[in-house]
Amino acid sequence: MGDKVWGFNDSGLQSHAQYLTVSENEAIAHIPEGITYQQAAASIEGAHYAYNFIKRVPFGGNRKVMLNGASGAIGSAALQMLKYYGAEVTAVCNTQNLGLIKSLGADRVIDYLQADFTQDWKLYDFVFDAVGKSSFGKCQRLLKQGGVYISSELGVNAENPFLAMWTPFRGGKQVRFPLPTDRKGSIVFVKKLLEGGKFRPVIDRWYPLEDIAEAYRYVLTGQKTGNVMIRCNQDES
Ligand SMILES: NC(=O)c1ccc[n+]([C@@H]2O[C@H](COP(=O)([O-])OP(=O)(O)OC[C@H]3O[C@@H](n4cnc5c(N)ncnc54)[C@H](OP(=O)(O)O)[C@@H]3O)[C@@H](O)[C@H]2O)c1
């Protein structure tokens, strides 16, 4: 009783409830020392998807990664996880977020308002599109032989799950479309990163609970940076 915990559940509409019962075997953990409730809350949803996408492929050990949408909730978490695993990351964002993305560890940053990342001159082991704005077709030329394309979105014609089924059999460049089912693994991993000072949640803005519709409208612009937070209780810390 009274422990400071945080958790995650993306399985239904109860996500915005102020109180929730969660089994101790599910995605719930003690908040690390020195981390506030707000920081903990901003450290899980995008991080959960990022973790589930990148853990299915060997992203670490100096692998070269092109990360599109690095300033989003998934992208900003993925960038920090990729750096934790030792990948060399070229990250894509807009002019306004160049400083933020460098501060999160990107080795090189491409401003998508100035250049088309799909026309980059380098070859990569992985292209990870964390906002799903590209396609395997456009990104193939960036991949080394055997390189892998992952997108957080289905694709313009919902092609990514199908490409993920057949490209591994034909050899060469591949598509993966991991299902983000491991919630417990996500929170255990993020907790470890927070404890080691290897993860900094990016918070864009806060809305009080009564303005949640306004918060959704802002998120739907597709231009948020990191996470948008809902404050249920003015006294939270
Ligand atoms: N597969 C799954 O299970 C799953 C689960 C959750 C979410 N998703 C999907 O994953 C995507 C990302 O979610 P999210 O919450 O991380 O998104 P998000 O935070 O809303 O992404 C917004 C970010 O995308 C960037 N962006 C917008 N247009 C861009 C472009 N043309 N090129 C590069 N970056 C661009 C924006 O950067 P600037 O401000 O710099 O423009 C902004 O920082 C969403 O499409 C969501 O539907 C998939």
C-alpha cells in the first residue's frame, strides 16, 4: 500500500481512468528513485512501442540506423534505446527539433524540411520509420543487402504486414512489422534505462483532464514533440 508505481494498459477505453486495477504480473513497476509521476507517465507509451519494434531485430553494435520521425513519442524513445544498444543513428525531424534530437544522442540529423531522407547517400542496416510517413519502396535504396525496414504504420495501402510475410522468404532486403504485445517487458526495460540515467522522456505540453478533447485535437495535428500529458489532479508530483 502506498508504493509509488506506474503502469501501462493499451487494451481498452479504461486508459483515461483516474484509477485502475492491474495485476502485479502485468505492466506495472515501482517508479525509480528521483523520477516523478509525470516523468514516469511520459516514459511508457511511446517507449513501449519503440521497445517492441526494435527488440525484434539486432539494432545494436554499431549498426547503422536511419530513424524517421525521431521527434515523436515513439521516435524520441526509439532514438535513446538505439543509442543505448550502441547503434549509429541518423535521425530525421524538422528544423525546430534539431537541437532536441541531437541532445538525445543522434549521430547525424536530417531536417526533413530541407532534404528528403530517402535520397540520403549512406547505406543502412535498418530504416525505422517511427511515424509511418515513408514506404518500403522509397526506402529500399537506403538499405544494405539484408537490411530491414520497419514502420510503425501499416503503409499507404496497408502493405507493410504483407511485405513482412513474404520479404523474409525471398532473401535480400526485408520488411518487419512487429506486434507490440510485450507490455511487461517494456516497463522492465524502461525502468532499467531510467534508473541508469539513459532515458529522458520528452514532454511537449500538459492539459487538464477537462480539456482532454483539446489535447486530442493537438495530437491529431501530427506535430506534437514527444508526449502530450493529461493532468488528472492539480496536486500530482
Ligand atoms: N503499430 C502500432 O502498434 C502503433 C502503435 C502506436 C502508434 N502507432 C503509430 O505510430 C505513429 C507514431 O506515433 P507517435 O505517437 O510517436 O507519433 P507522434 O508523436 O504524433 O508523431 C509526431 C511527430 O512526427 C513528426 N513528423 C510529422 N510529419 C513528419 C514527416 N513528414 N517526417 C518526419 N517526421 C514527421 C513530427 O515532427 P515535427 O514536429 O518535427 O514535424 C512530430 O514530432 C503514429 O502514426 C501512430 O498511429 C502505431
